[in-house]
Amino acid sequence: MNVASCLAAAVCMTWTGWRTHGADRRWRLIIAPVAALLTVTAVWWAQFGLQHGPANHGLSASALGFGLTILVALAGVLAFPTDPPQTRRVNGGGGYHWYAIVAVDSLAVVGAVMTLLWSVLLIPIARSAHMGNRLLTLPILTTLGSLLLVVAILLMGTFRRPRSGLALGLLGAGMAGEAFTITAYLFVAVAGGGAIAPVMDVGFVVGWLLVFLSGLVPIRAAGPSGRDGTLPEMLWTHAVLPYVTLGALGALAVGQLIAGTPIDRLERYGLLGLLLVVLLRQVLTLRDNAGLLTAVQASRRDLRYQASHDPLTGLANRALFADRLRHALAQRDDRPCALLFCDLDNFKQVNDTLGHPVGDELLRITACRLRDGVRSGDTVARLGGDEFAVILENARDGSEAEARSRRLAATIRAPCTLAGHRHRVGASLGLVLASRDRGPDAAETLQREADLAMYAAKRQRKGELVVYHPDLAMIDSASRMSDDLSRLLDGDEDAGTLDVTYRPVIQLRNGRTVAADAEPRWRHPDHGEIASGRLLPLADRARLADRLLRLILRRVCADLAAAEQPSAPPPVLVTVPLNAILDRLPLTDISALLPGSGPRSLILALADVSDGAALAATVSPLLPLTDRGAALALDGVGENADMFAACRLLPIRMIKTHPSMTDTAATDRAQVRRVRDSILAAARRLDLTVLATGIDARSQERELALAGFDLGTGPVYEARPLADLRLECLRPGTSALVEPGPASPVAAGPDRHR
């Protein structure tokens, strides 16, 4: 049975060893020859027993062979696949030094145990049986090997992470059964006992069957097992284990000295050998700690590098760039310093058409070109996306910095090969030169100015280099205002608020308030308060006039609906840029927003009326409102409004003169009066009400009234909410400005000016 079990284990280990790879193959191919050798030994032992009977003759030779195989079996156990105890260990737990640590720890534990057994158990047995130390040498060495094997398995299972705990357990149990069975044989033989009972052979048979089963257990590949390391208490136990054994043996020696018992020579050798083993363990620990410290330092260097460099290109990132820029401004010693921003043109198109890996390759190519094109003291950084920055130090003046920047631009724009095709690289660059009086605090200002110059290059023509000048800041301010206005119209609360205030429109001959002129005001946390004189042109340039007008009309209609006299809502003038109507503003929806009297409370003042073709295009959108009684006015007469074309195409009821017609302090005052008189004469012939704008002094009221103006408004009259404005309508139940009657200046015709 012993022969059969050994042979089965040898065949199983050989067969599974050739079918596996790596560490899983290694331990199987080491255990296989051990099983094969013991198969031969078992065959010889069986033959010896059949010929000579169950005697103990020849036991020493076979036991000696088995003792030698224990060392080979220990190597196979140490080769069993395991992982480091900590999955996130800094040095990875790699290398083969842990084999030596397990072997030394096992030797320390076994040496201490054997010395204690010798002192406490074996010496009394040997003296009672009258056995010499030489006779006990073979059993002791065999026991030592057996204990080494068992302790090594226990240490590996406790302080390492076996890739198969079942396989290691079966292997350990089988080898331990074999070892302790042969140890028992030896002690019985040395003690002079008779025939050994055949039941002890069960240890051999069961042991090799367990080894056979361990070879059949599958073992997972290297990698995380789901267990996150070992408990700290177990790590501490592993660290102090050799010193505990040395302390136990030292305590025994001290106890013997105190009791006056002489220390045996073998005990002295055991204590000295254990001390040497612990010293070796300390050397291995120091080596491990030195490697760990080196790995930690390397990891810290890697972390510092990763924290300050771009992982894709290896260039400085934004944080390191900002620090280098402040340092360059602080340490330049009155030497010029320039900052260059670079942005790749059409980079998104490269990503969308060729794929992100190709886009990454383009970024790496650009980074390499920038790095090779600057001097050793310059800094190249990737700020994010396709945007790069270069700090040019030690430039003699602005012209040299610009020349160096243009050479860099030419280097970047050189064609390259992407995805097997030749690709021309485009880049827009912005350059700003730091004046000598700018210190480290100006770093953010320089970055903003370089960014303005770069985007100015993109707006002018992609692929250009623009040097910063102060006018770019004004362009950027207007651009940011347009963006903020768009956010306001989208409902973003951070973009400020839009309020509509109402400036009184008075009747110049008696000073009575007869209407209100709606003036939108935008209050922004950064831009401040922007009045209608700036707001409407800004919206026009940003092509937001229709959206702004829609919001203003909604506010005006809501205020009209909340007026205290719903039966006679006050007339409100709202300035309407002509292009807002051309952008198909839904003016036909305004009537649904108005109070019960409908659109009669609204006067739309058309502005920027100078193009006859554009004016003709407004007829169709405006007629639905005028058919329901809404009045139309013409704004800007005397400056850029085509009064006659407007009156020919549209039912104009009122004109608003340009503020220049009100300025009595103008140098060409006589010419202004002649133009104004011509406008008034034409208005009388066309039966139009004339509203003077821009009145900034009370003294102008009588002069304008004598000149023939009907109504007036301007900064002299305080703008306020509609609910606070005291309107004095000319006739109860109607609006004199939109529905002329006998008492209305509009209805008086030419005779009203006599």
C-alpha cells in the first residue's frame, strides 16, 4: 500500500506538473522526485520485510534516505504558489528573499523546540535507557527535518496568502504524516523495541494519498484574491517570532544556571546556533526594510512627478507652470520675460474623425516639438486639452521674444503623419511680454493677457501669432458681456438681473405726465449697471436683440397688467430695434400678454430705420398689432431714421427725435434749429405727434414747446417703476397718444401750434 500511494503521488505530480506553468509547475516537479525516491525505498523495504520478517534491521539506512528527502520536500513546500501578505505593499512583496525568511524562521522555531525537548524530555529518556548521544543523532536529525517541514507549512499558511489553501493543507498534512511516522519508527528502533506494529504503516499510506490529492486541486493564477492584506497583529507576530524563540531558550538557560543544573554541550550548541539564526534573520529584515525604504522614496518621487507633470506628454502641468512663472517673474533681475500661449486649431475635428488615440499622438508630437524648440532655461507646459504654454526667459527685448515665438510657431505647424496620413498642424499663438515692473503678483494677469492674445489670433485667422496690446482687453470685455447677456436671457441667476424702469413722458405746454418710456437696465455683479443706451446696441451686436426684446415686452406687459387703472392703462413706449423684427420676433403673441384693453396701451418705437428694404420687411409682422390699435412710433429722427419711407410703408403715429435735436449748446446750433424746424414742419403735414428726447434741464422745456414739440422726456425726469409713476391721462377711459381726439395734441393737427 505504501508503494502504491507513493507511486500514485509521483505520477500525479509529474502529470499535473507538465500541464501547468510557472510556480504551479515548480512545486509539483520538486515533489514528484521525492515521491519517486520514496517509492523505490518502499519497494526495498517491502522486499526486506518479506525476506527477513518484520525486524528493524536496515532501518537506519532507509531512515537516512528519508531524512535526505525531507530537505527536497521542504524546497517543494517553499515553492508552493503564494502571494504577498499585503496587496498594496509598496515594494510589491516580490523577489525570492521571502523563501530565506521562511526557512530561517522555521529553523529558529524548530531549533528552539528541539533544544527544549532535548533538555526536558530526551535527556531523561536517554539516561533511563542508557543510550548515548551518538545513538540519538539520527532520530533527532530526522525529527528536526520533520519539524522544519511542518513549521514551514504553518508559516506559509499563516503569514503568506496561498493561492489554494486546500492544496497547501493537503500537502502539509501528507508530508507531516510521513515525517512523524518515520520519526516514530526511528525512536522505537533506537529504544531497542521489538517489531513495529503494521498499523504504523497507515501513516505512510495516508500521507502520500493526501499528497496525491493535493496534486489534483486546481490552483488559481497570480493576482488579487479579494483579501486585502493581513491583519497588523499577524505581521507583528511574524516580525517578533524568532526573538520569542530565542528568549524562551535563553530563559531556559538562565533557569538552569539559577537551579545549579549544568548546561549540556548540545544545549550550548543549540543556543549558539539559534543566536546565529536570529542574527541572520535580522540581516534579512534590515535588507527588506532597506528595499522598502528605497521603494517608498521612489514612490514619493513618482508621486511628486505625477503631481507636477502631464501624464500624456510629460510636460509641466498647470500647477508647476504657475509656480515656474511666479519664480521667473521674481528671479529675473530686470531681465525680460515673455509668456506664449499656444492652442491647436481644429483639434476636436482630429478627435472626431481619426479617434482619440490619434489626437493623443498629435498632442505628444506637439509637446516634443515645443520641448525641442526652446532653450534649456525655458519652461514648456500643457495647461489642458490642446492648450500649451511656454515661459521664454532671458529674451533681450520684445522683438527677440516675438522672433523666437514665430520660430516655435513654424516648428509646430510642420506637417506630421497621423494614422498613416500626412496631416498639417495648425496652431494659434498669443504672446505677452512682461515689463520690468511686473512682479510675481502679475502672473495671473500675464496669463489672462496671453490668453486674450491667443483667442484674438483665433478670431482674426487661425494659425496666426498675436502680440498682446491693451485694446484686446476691451474686445474681451465686450465678448464677455455678450456671453453674460446670453446667460441672463437663458435664466442664469449668476448673470445678474434685468429691470425695466419707466421715465415720464410729459406734455411740454403744461408739464402733465401723459405716458411712460420703458428703459431696460441690466445689473451685473462685475459689469455694474448697464443702461438701455448701452444694452440695446450690445444685444444687437451679439444678435440677441430679439430675445432681449421678448423679455422686455413680457416685463412691460406684466407691469401694465398690474396697473391700478385697468380700464385706462397708461401708454408705454418700448424701443424696438428693426433687426429684432427681422429675426421673426413673435410680435403677434404680445396681445395675449396685455391687459383687458389689448395692445392699445403699447407704443412700439422702431429704431435703426435706415434701410428701405429692411423696413418693408417689417410690414407683415407689425400689421396684426396695428390692426388691433397698437401705435407705432419712429425713433432716432434727425440722426439715422428715414421718416418719409417709414410713414409711407407703416401707420406711424409719433416720431421721437434724436437727442442731438435737443442739445441747445451745440456748436452748430443754428443748423440744428433749421433741421429741427424742417422735421417739425414735416410732422405737421403728416399729422404726427413729436416727442423730444434727451432733455437734461428744465429750461429746455419751454424752448422745445415754443419750437413746436408736443411731448418731451429725458434724464431730467426721474425713471421709476410703473406703479410709482403718477400718470395723468388726457381723457378718462382712453389714451390720447394712441387714439387721437379733440383734446389731444395728436388730433389738433397743424392748428395746434398757432
